[in-house]
Amino acid sequence: MFGKIFTQIYASSIAEDWTVRTVFQDMIILADLNGVVDITPEFLSRTTKVPINVVTKAISELEKPDPRSRSPKASGARIVRLDEHRDWGWLIVNYEEYRSIASEEQRRLKTKERVDRFRLKHKKLEKCNAPVTLGNACNAMQRERERDKESVPATTPVPPPVVEVALPERGGGVVGNFSLGKIDWLKERLEELYNRPKGRRWGCEEEHLLVEISKRPDHKEELRLIKVFRPKVPPRSFPQSLSNLLKSWDSTVDRARNVPTYEDKVPQLTIAQKDHQAAMRRIAQL
């Protein structure tokens, strides 16, 4: 077995006699899960290699009431006998209490270690040396919108603000200015396309992709093609979510540009077929 021994034992009253402290520590180690030491002094002496006279003297001191003890249980005695009719077998009075305290301390220590590992793993996300990063670009735009709403009355038309935000490109480097009004326009149209509730928070990745798409010179025409393309294909052939559409914007636009029109699907008539149809119309007119 094993026992949990606190360092405060060195500041207790039994620390004045090192033999008493040592025997008590040995009993804690040999105790079961309930703090029971059901052994004879001779067995304790043989197991710990402590002389029998030292063991018996220490046990006698541990059984005595101690007014200087931190615990009032058993009048401060450290151990009590299991049975009055025998002179061996003891119960460590505060064993379960200290075991629960130690378990709680271990739980707190493990929790602290998990938190430290989590913080170390996400340490790079907490540092921000760039003007605006992928993680806080969307927050910067949101704060800019809130400042505009507070500074301008609701009845006054608000011109689209232009904010300089440095965003990392996919291939590296930094891109320049973009218009928040243009982004808001595109965001509203995409939310209508997917029936996304207004005011729902966009993810940072979605915000970043939205900014990239809004900088395309033909993004309005591309959005129009996507809207026309959507009802022409089976539902499963179209991106199922707004996030997926933003990620596959290029491929979706290419498919929208190359989708067959209705005229392409109508088979072309040969000259003989056209002549036959004309003859049938003349006969119908007779």
C-alpha cells in the first residue's frame, strides 16, 4: 500500500520526537484505504527494521491525547485501537480526512497542468504583433461598424466607410484597402441566398474569405451567375452551406458560367425537318 503524508507533519507536536514521527509515518504507509493498521508491533518492527522498544514507545505516545494537536478528534490522539481486548491493531484517526484533502490537491494540480498545456498550445493565438490578423480581422470590422452607429444619428444616411486593414493573403504578403460598404452589400446578398438570419455572427474564416471575394472586380456579376445557376442544378450539386460556397467560390463560378442554357438543351432541327414542319403548317391552313 501507500500513504499520503503532508509536510505539515514536521510542524506538528509529534515532530519533537523523531522516533514517534518515523513510526507514525510507517503506520500511514502500511495502512489500508480506510486508515486501518491491523498488525502487531512485532510485525511493524520487522517490516520497518525499527527496534521493537522504539516501536512500542512511539505507539504509546501516538495513543495518548494531545491537546496541541490540530484535530480535536479522539482528544488529539493520532491512533486508536480497533478492539479494546487486544493490544495491537489501530485506526489512524484523521486518515480519510487527509486522504480526501490530498485527492483534492491532486485534482487541482492536474487541472492546473491541463490549463498550462492548453495555454502553451494556444500561445501563438494570444500574441498579435501584426496590425490585423486572421483571428481578429472580423472583430476589427465589427468594432468599426459599432463606432459608426454610435457617432452618426439613425436618420442620417451613412456613407460606406473605408478602413485600412492589413490582411494576410493565402500566398503570403499583405493586401491594402477595402470598403466595408462593399463587404456589407455582399454579406447581405449571401445571407439572403442561404436564408441566414441577419445579425448572426460570422466566423473569422468566413469574414476573411468574404473580404477576399469582395476585392474581385466582377464579384457582383459572379454572384448574379451563382444565383441563376442555383435553380438549374440538383440541390446536392450546389454548396450546402454559405461557408462551403465561400470556400468553393471559384469552382462554383466556373460551373455557373458553363452551365448549359435552355437553348443549348433544345435539339437543333435539320433542314429536312424544318421543311417538313413548314409543309405541315401550310396544309393546316388549307
